[in-house]
Amino acid sequence: MAVHPTAEIHASAVVEDGAVIGEGCRIGPFCCVGPKVVLGPKVHLKSHVVITGMTEVDEETVIFPFATVGEIPQDLKFKGEETRLIIGKRNRIREGATLNTGTEGGGGVTRVGDDCLIMTGAHVAHDATVGNNVVMANQVAIAGHCVIEDDVIIGGLSGIHQFVRVGRGAIIGAVTMVTNDVIPFGLVQSSRGVLDGLNLVGLKRRGVDRADITALRAAYQMLAQGEGAFQERAARLAAENDSAYVREITDFITGASDRSFLTPK
């Protein structure tokens, strides 16, 4: 066990031999830290946190009571192979959240980026990739192999089907089941998720230029009403438009995917 001399560990916490505890870490009452865990500088485990497996947590991340981080995947194909969970900087992982390590068949790593808010009871499954500045509200479930790009907001009690990609800046309304890929900046809502427009509020909050928002709105209409199949419309749109934001959508649609797409209503 390597514990930095500035780390604070409560007397009731269990830190197993082999764990690495960084500068300024605080480990609260009744926490359990496994032997292959690495905590970066100023990580704070509030109390009753279980963190195990080959798990790395970067600086200033705070994990709240009763979260379970780094346990084995909920996947019947998992046979005990050593896989990893990597969590970035300044995340807030709230009460009762669960984050699992990867599987050999899925690449072996589950990743969470920087500055995410993972609220009460949310779940990040094996081999998922969560980007930066992602907000997952209470009881959100991210299934295995999903890709959640930067700046995505997922409303409470929503579920993301395995292998689905959610593009940058998209917003998922509460109590929504997402079964297909969501384009960047898309707005998805209803009990069985449908693509219902663009995340205009999020775009404006991030200071996206009015000309780019206008281009995105025109692009969305073309994707919704243009001639040909959805991917044909996207390819034609890519050839006709020079907006970087529109290009991000067309690249997303024409890129590799293990699912089909939610298409405009």
C-alpha cells in the first residue's frame, strides 16, 4: 500500500495492501478500497464507498456514500478476466451510483471523462465510454458498450440501450428509452425515444454562434424531409454545407455504428 503522507483516512475505513492513495486524498468512514485501486490527488470518498477492481480515479473527483465503483460487470460472458475502470478529473459521483469495469470482449476498459455529474442511483455498465461534462440524472442506466460524447445531458430514469452512441451536446428527456444512435445536438424525448428536434437551449448556453444554429436548423430539416434514405441525405448535406457543427452531425451519421439511428419525426 502506498499512501501519500498528506492523505486522510478515517480509522474505520479499510484500505487494502497494494492500493495507491494520492496527495491530499480523504477517505471517510466505513469506505472500502481494494488492492488494485489508484486514487489521484485530492480524491474524496465521503463515507461507505466501495471502490474495487483495477480502478483509477483522477484528481478532485468526489464519490458520495454507498456508491460502488469498479465492481465486476453485470455480463454473463464475464469469466473473471482482469479489466479496468478509468475515471477522470473533478467528477461528482453521487449516492448509490454504480460503475463497472470492462469485459475482455468489449475492449477491457470502461471510461468516464472529466467534470461529469453522475447522480443518485445512476449506472455506467461495462465497456461504456462517457465523455467530458456529461450529466446523468437520477437512476439513469447506461448499458454496455455505449458511447456518450461530451456535453450530453440525460434526464432521470432514462435508459440507453447497449451499443448506442449519443452524439456531443445531445439532450435526452426524462423517462426515455433510447434504442438507436442520437445525432450530435439532438433532442430526444418520449417513453420510447424519438428524435424531436435539436438541443437549442444547450447550444445557446454554450455560446454557439447564431449562424451555426441557423445552419443546424436547416440541416435538421433536410435530414427530416429531404429525398432519399437517411444516410444519403446526410452524405448530400456534408457535400453542400461548410458548418463545422453540421459536419459533426454528418460525420456521426456516416461513421461506424452498431445500431441504426433515431431519425427526425
